[in-house]
Amino acid sequence: MPRPISATVHGAALRHNLERVRAAVPDARIAAVVKANAYGHGIERVFDSLRAADAFALLDLDEASRVRALGWRGPILLLEGVFEPRDLELCSRLGLWHVVHNDEQIDWLAAHKTHEPHHVFLKMNGGMNRLGFTPVRYRAAWARLNALPQVGEITLMMHFSDADGPRQGVDGIAHQVAAFEGAARDLPGERCLGNSAAILRYGQGLPLRSDWVRSGIVMYGSAPDFPEHDIAHWGLQPTLTLASRILATQDLQPGDTVGYGSAFVADRPMRIGIVACGYADGYQRMSPTGTPILVDGVRTRTVGRVSMDMLNVDLTPVPKASVGSEVTLWGRAANGTVLPIDEVARAAGTLGYELMCAVAPRVPIHSDAVA
């Protein structure tokens, strides 16, 4: 039989979370973000569950081609725009929308030959200092684009760096709202502002009109402002379960050690289970003793270091567990108990995003049988 580790994508949960976004921002259109192979879930696995969105947003042309191949005829937005001039040819062929965030991209558009003007999203750098034109240069960039016959509609865009919480004791988005208002005042075109954190924390109360929102991690069952709020607070459901089984058990006496480096020392008689999951499967090696985990749907903890193919769990809360018992690394157990991915990620000093994206190719991933 195959090694007993697998991941499951929950289609009903994806649909539920998308509906939660729709309820939070009923007046905005939703671009479902499927970058990084749909946050590790697989574009092909999530497509049917997310096709009620108004657009898909992603990073590269291969991902865009895959979405078109699935039959999607609606808008697709390239979040980082094009990377070289010839990319514009595929944008024309596939009808892709694309972000413009630097002068070179405008130069490439000016030299591009196309029969259909492109819909572009002009990005402002509102203080995150990744991509985009600074507020003082934003209007000039808009004027350059607006003068090009290769450009049709221009949507005004910005990304919030601090929508998930306060910034130096003040409203996390106030400084960026002010910057955008000053730079984009009176410019025509739709606005694309809200990301997952802004959708949940501000919803319809977003200080600026956002005709489009970019719904990313919120759709995949992770809270963008964890630990201040968890997925239960936001009414979200886990969309990815990583599960395995116990391979063996060991009975420890006080003073016995577990794993490489003898990092865990038993302080009492206890029983542990050895689980078929390790860092080669995408589970974080840095996950310390005490990382939450479920055995037969009961919450317990990991003990000792995570190794390449195995990790160890404390079976004290689950005395009936034995070889073959179900282990839920994150997600939903068979009995319905949920272990949010955010809790597991926090123990390892990272984010749920990274755990989703890090599931290794050797882990089989399948979708729910539930329609």
C-alpha cells in the first residue's frame, strides 16, 4: 500500500469562504487569487469551487494558460504584470489584464502591436515599497498610459501593507488611504484596493471605494490577522487537510529521549506515536515540541525534532490510539474536529500561507468526493 500521508482539498469549504468574501464586500467584484498554484491547493482542483468569482488573479503566463484551458472566459489579471516585451503577445492572445508597476512596462506597451487595447491595472506604491509608482509619480504614469493606443481601460490599484493590524499604534491603512487619495484624486477608472485582510477587517467600511477586491488567503481557510482573530471568528472553513497515520508506538520511561539531538526528554512514563510525516513532506522542521496535532480527532502535541520522514506525538490524551490511528497535521479530522493551519504555522514561527505552499510533490493531493 502507499505511504499513508495525503492532502485533501475541500471544495465545499472553498465555496463557503468565497461566499463569505461576497457577503463582506457585496458591492465589489472579486478577483480570486490563485497564484502559487492556488496556494498549494492546485489550480485545477480549486477552479470549479471558485468559478463564481468575477475574475482570477495570478502571477505568470503558465498559470493564466491553465485557467483558460479549464474553460474560463472571464478576466484574468497578472498581478506582477509582464516580465519582458514578448509576454504582451500572449496577453493579447489570451485577453489578459495586467498590472503596470514600472516605466519599462509602459515602454514595452508603447512598442507593442495589438489590435485590441489592453486593460491594465496601474499600481501605486503606497508605502509597502515592493512594486508600483510612488504617489508623486503616479499621475504622470497614468498620463503616459492614457496616451497610448495600446491601452484601453486603466484600473487604479494599490496594495495595503498593514490591513492586518495597527501600524505604530494607529489605523493600519490610514497612511496608505491618504497617499492613494492624494495621488488618484479625480483620475477616472475603477479602483482595486482590498486584499484579504482589508476585506475581513473593513468590508463595506473600507475608507476608499474598491470596485475590485483581491481575495487570496481568506479563501483558503487562513486568517490574515491571526492570532488576533482566528478562522472561527471570521466564519471561515479549512480548505486543505494534511493527514497521515501512526506507524509505530513507543513506551517511554522518565529520562528517555526522543529523536535527533535527544531534544525531548520524558519526565514521566508516557507513550508516543511515530507519524508518517516529516520535513520532506513539507511539514516545518522548525516545529517545536508542543506543536498542536490531532490523533483520532483529539488534540495533542508533537514531541522531539521533526525528521525527514517522521515526527512524534504524545499519546497521553489518546490512550486508545495505536498503529494505523488517524493523524491530522492540520485541517479537519474525520470526526469533524478542526485544527486551523494558522495554529500549526505559528508554532513553527511562520504563516499558514507557507505551510500550504510547502506541501511536497511526494504527498498525494486529492479533492473531496463531496460536490
